[in-house]
Amino acid sequence: MKTYPIVLYPGYEITILLYKDVLNTKDIMTELLKGQLEWAIINCKPIINHQQLLLAATKAVATLATGKLTTNNIHTELIFRLSPNTNIRESLKNFGLQNEDKEFYIVLFNGKQEKFDQIKSMVQGEQIDQSSHSLDTLNPFFDKELSRKLYGINDKELKATNEDIDLLKNSIFNTMAIKGLL
Amino acid sequence: MVLVMGFEGSANKLGIGIVGDDGTIISNIRHTYITPPGEGFLPKDTAKHHRSHIIALVQRALKESNLSYKDIDCLAYTKGPGMGPPLRSVAVTVRMLSQLWNKPIVAVNHCIAHIEMGRLITGAQDPTVLYVSGGNTQVISYSLNKYRIFGETIDIAVGNCLDRFARVIQIPNDPSPGYNIEQLARKGKNLVELPYLTKGMDVSFSGILSSIELLAKDKEKMKQYTVEDLCYSLQETLFSMLVETAERAMAHCGQKEILAVGGVGCNERLQQMINQMVSQRDGKSFAIDERYCIDNGAMIAWAGYLMYKDGVTTPLDETTTTQRFRTDQVEVTWRD
Amino acid sequence: MTTLATTNNNEIKSIENITSLPNSVLLSQGAEAKTYKIDLYGIKCIVKERFVKAYRHPTLDQKISGKRILQEVRSLNKCKKNGIDVPALLLVDVPSNRIYMEYIDGITVKQYLYNCFDQSKETSTTTTQTQTEAHQQQIDICAEIGKQIARIHDLNIVHGDLTTSNMLLRNNSKSNIVFIDFGLSYTSTMTEDKAVDMYVLERAFISTHPNSELLFKEILDSYQKNSPSPKVAKAILDKLDQVRLRGRKKLAFG
């Protein structure tokens, strides 16, 4: 579990939890679809590190601040902002939770103990200790090929410099930032 | 004291000035060829105007400054850029006077004269120069013995754009079309959307002119706008582009001063915008009034003096004129 | 508080003033924008904030700022997608006229050329060999400039403000030019526009770097030689000759 302040919006923070070997994803999905959950559940495979989640969270809070949420709430907005796609359904499918997922991130905005307790009782799986993770620690479940596919990052783009992972990271952030502006 | 008499006639203003070596302006008189509303000045007619008034103007200049031609040390004239026939008619007079009075001649670049006059009057040290007139639109900066052009119009000059619009809406050319547009613009309220075209340091005005011409002639659309609105919008758009470009040149060259010269330079709205720009970036602006901003003889005399004191004179057989004479062609010997 | 979505939106305040962020450093105030360096989640970040121009009519100002910020991020993105090294975007905030992007570690090409120039001048302390090396370094960098601009133009992007201050060397490596400040860029397929882009560079280059005509020629040679479409590049350079002349020809009277 890791908590970070949202840099440009004082008073806002997110808490990131990472789970693996989850057994009851289907039940969680059911809860999720009821729209009852007060956190976002995120497909962790296309997420390179915490920075990526924070950038999307910042954008989500920004849209909330201007009253221009594209989706129903801040949690779906976070998932939507991770996606390069402007189609909400597609975005939730690619970056939200799917039935077969055994690993995922849970992100809470201004999380309280009571919510952490709720999450703990809801998820039957192992929470990964992220206490030693820094902002740019590579997510152990990061799937480079999937990420490149989802963000449409071709070979041409990655050739510009040689520092492979940094370049990919930049390309992911860049693609998220340009969303909706093309 | 060294005295230089300057002759300017590159466009529709005929000017004679007498300037001393300490920068004193002893005389600076002008006679402007004014055409009826809706008409521009043609080269042939302008030359005729200059020919008919130049002798009287020279006599008046000497008389009102209590000088004899013997007191004059040197004659300076505009070699270019400008309209061919008016330039030639003034040059011919200068050649005649030079032989009659036995005085040396210095051929002067008109743009350089504007800049040096601006520096003389305002005391600006090393300004970015915004040179805006009926024939020129340039952003200039001094470096390595040249006045270098950082940006300019890629089609028509800003003054030309204003003059031609004045003809479209049939407003008087007296005292100048630009002045009358300025007065109307003060009463404008609504901003009409016009093209805004800057490319790097360069600007383009012809698209704006055609766009506003179309609008002015569109009776249906003109129910929403007044002529005053059009003048206002035209000025706002043109001047924003100029100030933006000038600011970029200042930033690029690290200069803190800006000096506006040329006929459009005395437009008060433009001066106000320049002031607002420099106050945002902790700079200083210099402006000069219509006596020295608009083409005049004193500026030619002063630029002529700067060259003359460095030993430059133009032999009689080289006292030609040229319609094209770039600001950056002149070797500046009088500045560090 | 149940969820943030149900809280009053008006309560959310963003930081209006970048300088109120901890450790923000004002890097420069250009003609268009102020740039700050901040730490954004451990990423070295440049914030480019276009400021409101007091001299410009508010409606006009807003229109221009909005248009330029979009042009800028689109051009950056297009370059990046095509393997031209530009800063990565991190966040784009159109309403507050801010672009957050990757901070590039490295000196400007302008500084690099000055350094080479100084090296080649210090005759008393340096050998002829280092002078030749310094000269070769200048040639190399100009070749790289020409090549990269040709690639940008091939994407139909006109930079609009090509100067040696708008090119950085990532990690100070001369083979890695990063183009910055696409604030005046636009999309165009016209030879004319690309030629004017080169003309802007030429004037800025020659007036910034003394005796640089030969170096600029290297840029042009490389521009044509290394262009993905050499024929088009040739046409652009032919047009450049016309543009240069036109600058002179267009000068009339006044």
C-alpha cells in the first residue's frame, strides 16, 4: 500500500494497493457492476509504474475540478484517463477489471481506514507489499507487449533514443497526455 | 558646427531638414501630397508634386533657420528604398544644388535614417526596432555592424494594409489614412474575427486585408458591425501581430528596449500595446511623435551626418536612387 | 465524504500559480510563455505556461492561445510518434494554458556552437588538432540539424520558430538533437511554408553565429541529402532561394 499526494491539487491523495492470486474476481466484478465500490480497480498489466497512475489521477481530479467528468465518477474517470482511447466502454474493458484477472491495482482517492478494511474483507488474494517501491519502480506484472499494443507505440517511436524502458515510459505518458486533443 | 541638409521624398511626403552635429534639429519641414478619398498616390503624380514644391521648401528651411546655403556643409538625400520617380526627382534637385553650392553629397538609406532618428530623439541605446510604415514592416536588431532584419512582412506593409482599407471604406487621406482609421477605431466596440498570421518572426497581412474588404462590402453582414468596429478590429489584429513579433525578437536578442519608428509608429494604440508588452517583461519602450516618426528631412540629414563624420561622401556619378535598398545592406560604421 | 464524485466540485482548487509548488524554479520567460521546472511524481518536468498578453484583446488572446497550445501538443506528439526526439508530454491543461512535459537534460545547440567556436579561437592554448576537431564538431552538428529538420518537414510539420536555442542536446550528445518549442508550429504540405521555415532558421542562425554561412550551407546540404524525400527537399531549397530574394524584392517605399 502506498499513498501519494496529487501534486497540483492540494488536499487530494491517492492510495495504491496491488493484489495477486485473487480467487474471487467474479464476485468483485458483481459488486463493481452494481456501482457500489468507492475505489477504482485497474488492470495492472499495462501499468508501468505508480507515476502512470498518478498522472491519470491528476487528470481525473482536474476534470472533476472543472466539472467536466466524462464518466460517472472519479473512479471510472481514473480508468478512462489511463486509456488512450476516447471510447468509454473500450477504455473500461482494457484498463478496468475483467473476470479472468488474478492481479490488479486498487486505487482510492483520499482513502480512510474503514475503506481499507472493506477492501481487505472483499478481496480474497494476496496484497503485495509495495512499501519498498518508489514512484518509478517497475510494476512486477507490467506486460510490455500489451502496453505497446494498447498505447499504439510502434518501433519507429522507440528508436529515437536507446534507453529502452525510459523511452517506453515517456511514450506511454505522452500518449495519455494527448488523449482527446488530436 | 557641422550642418547637414537632408532631403526626403521616397513616398508622398516631401521633407527638408537641417541638423547640427550635436543632434540639434534646426529645421524640419514637410509638404505632403494628399489624394482624394478612395485614391492612392501614383508615382508619376507624386514626383510632380515633389518637383513643384522642393525649391520653395529648401528656401523656407534656410529662411526660417536664418541660415545661408554657405553655412551648410553637406547634403544628404534618400537613395532608397522607395518609389522610383519621386526618389529621382529629389535626387536630381540635390545633384543640382550640390553643383550650384559646391557641397558634398551623402546618399542615405531611408530605413536606417528612421532608426537613427529614433535613437537620437529618444536616447534609446540598443533597442529592438519595430519599423512600421506604408512601405515597410520590419523588426530590426543591431549586431556586428549591421541593422539585421529579424522579421518582416512576407507580403504587404502594415501601413499599406491600413491605407488600402481606408480606400475601401472611402475615408479621407487628410492628414493621413492611418490617422483617420485610428480615430474611427477609438469608437469601435465589437471585435470582428480576422485571420491572424505569424510565421516565426514574419507576418502576413494580405489575407487580413482581403478578409476585411469582403466583410466591408457585404451589406448583410455589415448590419451587425459598424465601420468603426472594422477599423478597431483591423488595428487590434494587425498591431497584436506586430507586437508579438517584436516581443519575440526582444526575447531572442535579449534586448530590453524597443523603439517604434515609421509612419504607423505614431499610432497611439500601437504605442499603448507596446507599452503593455514591455511592462509585462520589465523592458522599456520608446516612441516618437509624428514630427519625427513620419518621413521627414531631418532624419535623412542626421543619418547623413553620421556617415559624413566618418568620412563617407557619395561622388556625383554615384548619387543614384534605388527602389530596393535593404536595411541590412548598409555597413554601420558609427556604432560599436 | 462518501465518494469524491458527490462532493461539491467548487471545493476543488487547483494550484493557480505554479510558483506555489514546492521546488518550482522559473527557467525562462520567453515571448510567449514562462517555463518552470518542477518535480512531478519523481519526473523532472517542464511546465510551459502561456501567459495572457495584456496588449492583446482578451477574445483574440484566448483564441490564439487555445489554438497554439493545441498545435503545439499535436506537433510534439506527431514528431514523437515518428521517432523524432522531442520532449514527452506529461499533462496538458488547456484551460490554464499549461503544458507539462519532460525536462531535457542538456545544453542548447546555440551554446554548443559557441563552445566549439571558443575552442577553435583559443590559439595560444590549443593545438591545430583540437581546432580541427572543434570545426568537425560544428560540421557534424549542422549535418544532424539538417537531417532532423528534413524529417520534421517530411511529416508536414512546420516548426515556425527554428533557432539554435530551440534545439537541445540530450545528455549533451551531439548525435541526439531534441527539438523544443513547437508553440508556433502548424501543419502544411506547402513547399513555400517549409522554405520560410528554413529562411527563419537561416536568419536566426547567421545573425546569432558569426561567420556561419558555411555552417548553414552544411545544414542545407544535409537537409537535402538525408531527407526521406530528396526531391521534395530539393524543391523546398529552390523555393528558399526565391524566398530570400522576395524578402529583398518586396521591400518597397515608405
